[in-house]
Amino acid sequence: MTGPHVLPLIPGYIPPDVDIDLVKAEVADGGVSAPAGADIEGLRQVVADAGRDGIDLKIVVIDTNPPIDTPLRDIATEVGTAYPGSTVLAISPHYAGTYSPTFDRVTLEAGQDLAKTGDPVQSSKNFVAELETPDFPWMPFTIVLVIGVAAAAVFTRILQVRAKRSVAESDPAAPAE
């Protein structure tokens, strides 16, 4: 007997104190869902600034920490699914979770690491700054490195052949290889 070839969809875990429908409704109005007392205008400004830079950002602030950071990614995924094309940052006081169809997971994870400040506005600014930071051009670097190594190998072989010829010409009694 063989198992399934495709694993079934594993459901996300949304903490019971988070009303995901309310979060989605709040995000519809200004791109931000945050508890009372949070700097909602500051968060909306971060969303607006990101929008001017071409990033459709949505921010969800949760006032309590879940046991682990995975529920924040699940919340971000739920909101991102409701708003296709959006990059979503879900943050709590000590954790962050993200979702984006635009940015790769490595960039999102790097942004998440910078979004754990405890201050939602600063965390959001740090996240956006990481998204806007250009990546190191690994492909051109690799191509130049491979070409350099190949050229060094060819040059070394040419020097070896010349050295053998030089020795063979200076010592005619030596057997040829």
C-alpha cells in the first residue's frame, strides 16, 4: 500500500483571540488592522509610503504573542489570500509572520527578523526597508568567478606546456614525454 502522492492542505492555525473576519474587514479600510491604542495613523503612513514604492502592503498587529510565530504567518496568508497581490506583515510584540506572492521567502524572512522590535510602526518600517534593499547580484558574481577560475586553469596549463618545452629544448638527451 502506498501513501498519498500529494499531502493534503494542512489548515492554518489562527489563535482563538483573533477574529480573522474582523482583521480582513479592518485591512480593507486603509491596509491596517491593529488593536485600540496602536499608532494606526503611523502604520497607515508606512502602508502609504510602501505603496508609493510599488509595494501593496497590508499590516496586521496582534497585541498578544502566540505560543510560536507560525500563527502569524497563517494570519498573513489568510489576509494575503483575501487581497491577492498584497504583501502582508503580521506582527505581535515578539514575533512576525509574512506572506507575499511578489517577494521570495528569503527576503520575507530577512524582513521578519528586522520586524521584531516591539514597536509596530518601527517594525513595519524595518520590514519595508528590507524589501526595498537590493539583493547581491549572485548570478553575475558566479559567472565572473567561474570564468576567472577557467581562465586561471588554462593559463596554468599553458605555463606547464611552455615549461616542458623549455626543458626539452635545453636538454636534448632527455626523453620526450
